[in-house]
Amino acid sequence: MSTLASDAATGSDAASTRPGARRPYETRRTFAIISHPDAGKTTLTEKLLLSGGAIEMAGAVRSKGNGRRAKSDWMEIEKNRGISVTSSVMTFEKDGINFNLLDTPGHSDFSEDTYRTLTAVDSAIMVIDAAKGIEAQTKKLFEICRLRDIPIVTFVNKIDREGRDPFEILDEIEAELALSVAPMVWPVGQGGLFKGCYDLAKNDFLFAGNDRTQHYAGGLDDPALQAALGESAYAGFRDAAELAAEGYADFDPAAYRQGHLTPVVFGSALQNFAVDRLMDFIAEHAPEPRPQPSDRGPVAPSEDKVSGFVFKVQANMDPKHRDRVAFVRFCSGHFKRGMKLDHVRSGKALAVSNPIYFVAQERSLTEEAYAGDVIGIPNHGTLQVGDTLTEGESFRFTGLPAFAPEVLRRVRLEDSMKLKQLRRGLEDLAQEGLVQVFRPTIGSDWIVGVVGPLQLDVLASRIAGEYKADVSFEPVQYNVARWIRADSEQALKEFIRENTMNVVRDRDGWPVYLCKDDWDLRYIMNRHKDIAFDATREIVQQGDAGK
Ligand code: G4P
């Protein structure tokens, strides 16, 4: 991409044929940050963007975010509750490496969206608050990464504040996540006694004062380091650093890439401490784009033909552009603006004339992209989550799931004249993945399903703000939803006929069985062994299948 990446420096197609030159996709690092709310994800994102030159001033992510938030109510909810419910992509380039940072919502209510975003990354940074250790949401997100073997580097944040003993944190990561740890950057003191960090691999010390980097060729034994730290701080630090180096696994790049070992960097996002080390680590060791699973086998990034999949759709991203943006992760080939790609689900060609990429909260046109890159394609509903785009091929990428909702509500419209607006809003927001929308076989009320109740607040607020319809939600007698299917089409039809009151259709027309609780579910499952009741369904978007 002309603006996205200095491909002249990192290898255009011509450059990549030179012996030893990297191919453009090899310079891509597509990653996400996973953390519990408040651990410091926003602050770290900002420092990474600063360091990559994507923003110029500390506070820009936040202040831009606030500016945008002020314009829409649902962002207001986000602000009031201090959580981040949107996800977007941020692209920046440093020293010939193109970083694509995909933002994931931090709140557990949005796990489905997060899951899908994690299908589009090749590695992740796990941010842990040094005072809190592993928290609930960190663990959940970690489990998702493990399912997909996503390599993780850990950043233990806020070491400039009083926190827990670093050894305790390392042991907790090992015990709770069943993961080997390899300390890479070690803190010297904490809180008021914080002196800086020691890079155990490079043997250099980063001072907390103005003079940030001081190299000590003599490593831990260097008398200058001893003098700089003072006797007692040095003694404590030396013992700890030795123990850290000896008591834990050495960094093994292969084990990291397979997801068995996490290197650990202690630092401070707020003070911009060791953030550069984290970024160096990602550049040097984080995997370049990995082969992606598809129904014709893994698709390698080195393949010549362009391919990619939609992992997220967002409506009304910017009130100035009332459009829908589909986020596409490229998996192979060299995409150029204006290219006609095959939209596999519909079998139609799609001319991509306005592909956009994102820097912080800004968007601009991009000319080209390679495997690992993420672009936004504005469209009017053609592109859906799970869609595959190719250059004349007809396979589909696999592995994007939808989860059965845990909270079901009937939508009540305050003003029946606003039915059209409501329908449009529900369709758009379901397509984004914010909620799932079901239509009963009998009756006309929509039922919405969410993973957590916070999504309902966001839904009501967005429908009011963006579609000008006021809605409220009523409880329904169901708490459990399962997609149903059967080997025999006849058996499925019969089951649906017998249980009309309990069967609804999801947005794509797939039948869903609703019941009161797990007991009811077990009961019906026992009575109908020929029907499969699925808590997840793969988003394959294959037209009429299963309907
Ligand atoms: P999140 O996106 O993961 O939810 O966390 P965020 O970056 O918003 O950080 C949560 C709070 O932790 C913020 O304080 C932030 O300034 C603070 N913080 C982040 N990194 C560090 C660090 O390295 N050291 C210290 N001491 N604090 C850190 P806040 O008071 O909630 O917000 P603000 O008023 O500072 O914006």
C-alpha cells in the first residue's frame, strides 16, 4: 500500500524476486491485544501507534475517541461504563515492518465479536495489570487464542506502581494458563522504588529517568550498573534477575510460535517503558501471516492469487459516511485497488474501487494490500461476516463461528410507525454481529439474542440514535437457543412442524430451537436423537443450505 507500507523498502513484487529480499507479506505482523478492562490496552495501543509514527501526540487515541464518542449515544454508553465495545484496525509501519493491530472489545459481553477478530490475527499481546495478575476476561480471551494456537507475548503492565511480586505473576501465568513463561524484560524495583527494566536477552538496562537507555556491556556484573543502581537496589535486582533467568524456560522461538511458551515483558504503557522492546519482539519473532484454513485445505500467504475473508462488518462507523464497512483480512496474493474479486457466496464479481485502511481513528484509500493486511470495503450489505473473496477461485475460508445467545428478549417498538426503521436497524446490527435476530414461525415480533445484557443497552441506544426508533425489550419464556439440523431433511421438517412454537429462524434462515432451560433441552434431545442441537454454528454463508 502506498501509504500503508513502504513497499519500496520492504520489497515490492520486483524487489521480492531479488535473492534474500523479503516478500511483502513476510513483513506483515497482524496481531491483537487481549486484556481485562483497565489493564492498559488503550494506553499500550497509543504508545505502539506513537512509536510507529501513526499518531504524533500521546492522548490522541483517547481524545479522538472521545471526540467521536460525543457524537453518538452508544459510544456514550461505552464512555460512561469505561469499556471499549468497538473494534477496529490500526496500521502502522516501522523499520520495514508493517504492523496491523486489530482492536478487540474488552468487555466479556462482546466475546463473539472478539472471537471473530481473533480469527484474523497471527499473534497476540496479552496485557496483565501487575497488581492484579490474570483476570477473568484475560483468561477467556486466552482460551480463544489457545483454541487457534495463536502465539502470545505477555506484557505485565503498570510496574511503575506498587504491584505483586514479579515471580508470583510468572507462576500464576504458568499455573492458570498452563503455559511456559520466559522472562525477557525484568523490572528493577516497583512502585516508588521502580528504577527501570533490564533486558535479560540484550543485557541492557533501561533507566526510569530521562536517560532511558544505557548499555552495559558487562551484563549483570558490570560495575557501572552497580554504581548506577546503588548497592542495595543492585543486590536485590541481581538476585532476582539471576533467578528469573535460571528458574524459567529460555526463550524458544519455536515453542512461542506453537503457542506453548509466552515470553514476558515487564513494563509500563503509561510511562512508555519497555514498549519498544515489545514492538521489537513482535517485529523479530511474531509470525508473519499464517496459512488460513479453507474447505480446500490451508491457503498459504505465498499463493499468487488474491484471497481473503470478512471477519467483521460495521454499520455507520462514521456518521458522515452512512455506509457499512466490511473488514477483510487478506490471506494470499497481491491486491490492487480497482481489482474485481469473486464474491464466492453470491458467485458475483465485486469491483473493489474504494478499499480503505485505518490509522488510529482515521481512514484513507489504499492502493494495494498483501496477505496479513486488513482493509475495509464500504458496501451496502453485499458483504457479510464469513464471506470469502477470491481471484477467480471458488473455495471458502472456514472456522468463523456464531455462538448460541445466552440472553433472549422480545423487541417492543414504542411507535409502530417506525417498523421499517426497526427492521433496517436490526438487520444492520445483526450483520455487524452485535446481536442475533430471530423471527418466530408464528407471530411477527422479533426476538433478539445476545451473549451479555450490556449488548441490549447498546442495541437500544444505537437503534434510537442511528435509526430513529425507540425500542425496549421484554423477557420471553426462553433462555436457551440451539441451531438444529438433521441428516434427514424429512426428519428436520417434521420436528419443526411438531414444535412450531419453539422454532425460530435466524437472520440467514437457519432453524433455531428455543426452550426454557437446560433441563428442557436435555429432555427434547433425548426424545429426538435424530436431531442435532448445536451451541455454535460455523458461519459459512452458503445461501440456502440448511434452510
Ligand atoms: P484499558 O484500555 O485496558 O481498559 O485500560 P486503559 O489503557 O484505559 O488504562 C486504564 C487505566 O490504567 C488508566 O487510568 C491508565 O492511565 C492507567 N494505566 C495504563 N497503563 C499504566 C501504567 O503503565 N502505569 C500506570 N500507573 N497506570 C497505567 P485511568 O485513571 O482510569 O484513566 P486516565 O484518567 O488516566 O485516562
